[in-house]
Amino acid sequence: MADRDLVRKDRQSSNASSPKGTNYLLAIAINDYLHCSKLSNAYTDFYDQYPTSQYRRQALDKMEELEEQDAWRKVPKTRLAALLRFMEDNPHSPHFKEAQQLASALREAAAKPSVAEAAKEQKSIVPPLIITPKFAVPDHMVLVKGGTFQMGEDKAVHPVTLSDFLIAKYPLTFDEYDAFCKATGRKLPSDEGWGRGQRPAINVCWFDTVDYCNWRSQQNGFQKVYQVNQFQVIANWQADGYRLPTEEEWEYAAKGGQNSQGYEYAGSNNADVVAWYNENSGGKSQLVGQKKANELGLHDMSGNVWEWCWDEYIFKNNSISLLKHGCRGGGWHLPNKHAMIEYHYNVNPKYSFSALGFRLVRSY
């Protein structure tokens, strides 16, 4: 019997002694059933309040139907045990057959090997894995394979482990830096009258190098490493753009990375072979790449110009804190002991001078 027929017949057969509103409440119950997806209390109210109604049985049937629907709705359809329990508890449910079909499908799926297992079985016929580089190494840079090395000198020696990275073969030249100045409207740094071109860019402060790295990253379509807010610089180490080396990266590369021969200078125990310093430089910086390269093919890591690094240090001078950044490699104006790989120097990031430049690095 349809729900609306149930209401119509109850109205026709009700007598004067029937409680007023009996059929109205049943109509509410039926309407609620037709328009709501959740179990209603209306049929329960009708059943409890009108024990003499000839439609109590139909109301009870509706209550049972809604309860079965609610029970089926709550069953997780992707869990075999839940489906089996539902069938065991509700053998006469109108949803029994659907539960049976879902349970069968889950059993079949469980019987099939997983993708991982199938791949394992086929391992013997899979061709060898070809490892491709993350990106091509540009001609002006060298890939430094990561590893663990002993950093520092004397009592400060400690182990450091690094990941792969790229480092430029030469210190950044005036040709490269002047292009940046012209593109951004900056004043060209002085070359001290020695010439520009392939000489290392000098008279650049630490903040200048950060700006250059970001600019060149943009020119090459890379993500900028540095976020600059006046004199505050934050590095995004996941970015693929150009940046300054950390002192750990610089020293590891200067020592030759995994190819290190343990030299005092970058590529030799003889400073004159690999470095420009005060006794052979003629009192000025020299064209990059004239001296012998180290084990990785890097030039001028010892001597010619100091190279800015990322690392910062805070020094206390009475009540004043001074921020400085690390520099490595020595310069044309100092004795060769300053060109030794482990030698370390700190400079105020706002300072620049004629024996200080920088070298580019990228994460890999």
C-alpha cells in the first residue's frame, strides 16, 4: 500500500472516538519519510500514542524499513568484515543481495596481487634503471658530489657531511657583474685601474652579491634563493637559483671533494702553482683561470681575491654586537699562508675592497 493511500484510507475509516489528529500524525510521519534521509521519530510517536489505530502495523513496518536503511547506510562498503557482519545480522534485509555482491568483489580484489607484489615478481625482466641528472650542469660550473670530510684546522677540526651541489669554475668576473649593473642601473664597482673583462669582480659588498645572485637566477628562469628586506636576508635552501657557498661547501670544493689529494692549497702544496698572492701578483688582481685548477677543475680557490660566503658571525665589542660574514681563499695582497684552504676571515657585510669578490653556487 502506498504511503499516500495509507493516509487516505485512515482518514476514511476513522470514527468519532478516534483521537483527533491521529491521521494527521501519520501523515507527518509519512511526509517525513518521503522527504528526509534519516530515521524519523514520527512513526514511533504514532505507534506509541494511538494503540487502537488500524494502521499501527503499517507504522511499525515503516519504522523497521527506516531502521534497515539506516543500518545499511552505516556499513563501510569497502570493508569485507563489516559487510559479512551486516549479512549475518540482517538476513532478510532488502540490501542483503547488494552486500553479497560487494563482499564478493572485495574477495576477488584481495585475491589479486598488489601492484608492488606484481612489480616484485617482474623484477627480473625490468630493464636496468637509468639515473638521469636533475638538470644539465652548465659549462661555467662543476658538479661537486657530496660526502663527508674533516673541516677546519688544528683543534677545530670536525666532520661535515654535504649533499651534491654546483660551484662555478672561476670567481665571478667583471664581464658578468657589469652586465648586472647595466641591467639594474647600478654604478659599476671600481676596477682600481687594473682593467675589467675577465678579472674577478671586486669592490662588491656582501649585499651586492646577494642581489646579483637573485638577478641572475631570474635571468635564467630559476627560483630566487634570497628574500631581502633591507639588511635582513633569508635563504630558501630548496630554491634552484644562484647563491653564495656556505663555508662548508667552499672548503669541501677547495679540497677537491671526493677527489681530494690533501693539498694545503687548492690543487697543490706549492702556492705559486695555484695562487696569486703578494709575492707573485704584481700588486693587483689577475685574470681568472691562469693558475692550475684543483682536483675538481676549480681555479683561483686559493689566492687572487677573497670570496664571500653565506655564513654570518656575531662578535661582541663591549655592549655592541657586530655582524660579519665569512670569506675564504686569501687574496693578491697577502702572504701565501692566507691562501691555505683552511684559512678563515670575517668581514662586515657592508664593506667592500679591492681584494674581495665572490663565486656562484647552486643546490643540486
